[in-house]
Amino acid sequence: MANSAKPLRCAIYTRKSTEHGLEQEFNSLDAQREACEAYINSQSFQGWKALPQQYNDPAYSGGNLDRPALKKLLADIEVGRVDVVVVYKIDRLTRSLADFAKLVEAFDAKSVSFVAVTQQFNTTTSMGRLTLNVLLSFAQFERELSAERVRDKVAASRRKGKWTGGTVPLGYDAKDKKLVINKSGAETVRKIFRLYLELGSFSKLVVELDRGKIVTRRRNTKVTKYQGGIPFTYGPLAYLLKSRIYIGETHHNGKWFKGEHEAILDRETFDRVQEQLKSNTVKRKVAYSQGGALLQGKLFDDKGNRMGPSFSSKKGVRYWFYVSTALRGRKHRAGSVTRVSAPEIEALVEQAIRERLPNKDMPVNAIMSLIDRAVIRDGSLDLTFVEESSIEAIKIPWTKRQAGSTHIVPGSSAKEPDQKVLQSLARVHAWQRDLASGRFASVEDLAVAAGLHPKVIRGELRLAFLAPSILKGVLYGEIPATLRDLRKVQALSWHGQKVGLYSGG
């Protein structure tokens, strides 16, 4: 008699927490799928049939739901392509009780059953759901106990200098649970350390490594993100240069111990590199603190490169900029704007945001903290904000400055203020007081007393209404502005004056 059971489409989901063993021809994911397929075949009399679509998550934790194959499975469930979800064990789906409750709710909403083939539970029944919850609670408890045992064992092994697994560093191979030197890789490590001491900076080192086609360690794994063999960037270089693995030590819980493996570097070379790293770090921190970069960590070019603070000095004056990090060795990856005046862009951003705030007197640091991301391109500056700010995205018209143009930069180190500027400011403030007190009834009367044309008086009086921050900067020599610079400032608002002064117009 023909089988009249309603066909049930079964989706098999598999997961493995680490990449270890994935390179094998028949790995854990294959074993899980084979067991699930066998179970589905045993239920064929009920109309069960395995879907050809594979939902595999290699090297993904079960502690959260951020997994590509799981997301694909949930999407297919949402559109009605799945009737039963089949896994090898419950913890392959999730190790979190809260996440499991969310998944069961999503399954129930579409009348989808859940089956663990080695535990034989079915969530279409109330008893099955209860039993699964109890089992998952014990599974989580057991996992935590196992994790504690593993951590204790690893700690004891590391303190004895043993290699306990993990990512094998460049220059070594893992054999019989020990690190052994790889000759070609070790020479590459020595070359990187030697070049850093010769060149003195990451930017020059990256260029040199690219020229020599030196890349990160290649790994034989099916997971693309772990395969390596890519050009070095600052982060991996810093990690490599600081690693005490190369002087024969092992690390655990913030401490280093004498290792069983052979050192690649002598301690003298390693210590010299650490001193160089420390020296460069101090210089960068000094530069950052002196610059007070308000958009640090928030400004990016239109190709996604971070724009970091930098400066140049000319005739004792320090000029601050934001510079694309792509310029540090990989200029071809830079966006349409690679360098921009820090005061100019900060003033534009501050003014645009302040105009949209009910509290116009909010401190500038508080204003900048509202920004989630600022993207600069030739034509506009695009701002997005943190969710708590309630400010909509802003697009500020902005044009890249032509080469050779000048601008005023606050915070520079000019030794003495311009005496002509000081004399003119003192004079116009005296004129402003005379007019306010009634000593002169009009600008015309003041012009007669001063022996100047009224037009000159009116033009100079604008200097009496400059922003206090600009006046302070000029008086203390922090802003190297000339009278010509100050006379170009036309805006009445203090923020508009800053924009006009710092942008050169």
C-alpha cells in the first residue's frame, strides 16, 4: 500500500565550536550530518525527507545566535520551507537557555518541530518541551564544570611552559603537542624584528614587508577568515613584535613563564624592539593629548579608513590635521580625502550639531560624544549619531581644500602674539566702550575725533565682537592670526566666526 503520510521537509543543522579538525576529509560536521540523515531515513514511513540545503556553521560558538547558517535556517523557516529541524545534539543548536527559548518560540510560530537524534526529543509535545528545557539546564551546568576543569588544566600546563594548543605563531609548527621551529618562518620573524629596528616605524615597515611580499602565516583550514596569507597591518605587527613566545616563554592569565620550546630571538634584540615600541607609543600619546582631537575614533574617509590626528610644524607653529591611516604604507587604499584640517572640520561639525540642539550651550566634548560616525568625502561630511541622541543624520556640504591654501590653526605654539593685532584690538575695544558709554553720539563723531573715515571705523569695530575663544587665542599667541585674517571674519555668531577663521575664508 502506498505511503499516504504527509511529506515532512527536514533541515539538518550542524555546528562545531572551533576550527580544529575541519581540515580533515571527514570531520565533525560530516559525522553530525550522517547521523541526522540516518535518523531521517528511519522515519521515512512518516514522510520525513532530508532537504538538500546544508546548514553548517564551522568554528562558531553556541553561546549566541550570531551564526550565518543558523540565520539562513531561520529565514527559510519564516518563509515556510522547513517542517522539522534535525540536529545531532541539542547543544549543537545552542548552549544558552534564553536563546533556546527564542528558537522554540520561532519554531512554534511556524509549526516547526525540533528533533535531537541522539536524545530523541520532539518539541511538538508539551512533555518534549519540558524535558528539553531540563536537559539544556543540565547541559549548561556540565559545560561550565567542564570549562572550569579545562581552564585549571591549561593553567597548570602553561605554568610548566607546555604548549596547550591555539593559533600557532609564525615561525613555529605544532608537532606532538609541542612547538618546534620552522626554519623559513623563523627567518621571517627575525627579519621583521630587524627591519623594525632599522626603519623605526610601522608605516615604513609595512611598505618594506609589502615590497618583500611578506605576509601573515598561511593555515590549511576550510574557514576563509582563518586562512591567513594576507599583508601585514599594524595590529598583527604590534602583536608579533610584543610576543614573548619568540624568546622561549609561554603566556597565561597575564603572566609569562619559561617555555619548553626553543627561542627564535635573543633577548637583547627583543628588548631593543620593546624600547622602540614604547618610545613610539609615548610620542603618539603626547601628540594625541596635545592635539585634543575631538573626532578621534569617529572620523573615516569614504573607503572606511580611520582618519587619525597628526600635525606638522612650520616656523614654531603647529598645524593639526586628521590623516587617513591608509597613508601609512597603503596609499592606493585611501579615500577621496586623505588629509583635512582638524580645527576646520571640528568647527564645521560643532556648528552643524549645535544648531540642532535645544541646549546651545552644551560643552563641545559632550556634543562630539553624540556622534557615532563621521565620513568625509570630497563634497560632503556625513554624520550619523548614537541612538540616544535623537538627532537625524546630517550631510554637511564640504569641499576639499586646494593645495597651497592656508588656514588658521588654534593650539599652535607661536611664541609671541602679533603686536599690530594687539594694538588694533585694544583700539577697537576702546572705541566700542566710548560709543556704549555715550562719549560719542555716533560713529561719525568718533571718526572725526580719531581722524579716520567712518567706513574705516565701522570695518574695524567688527573686531570688538570676536568670539572670546578667538580673542584668548590671539592674546596668548595660540592662534597665529594676522589683522588680515581677522578682518576676513564676517559672521556674527561665534561658531560662524570659528568656521570662517579656521577655513581661511
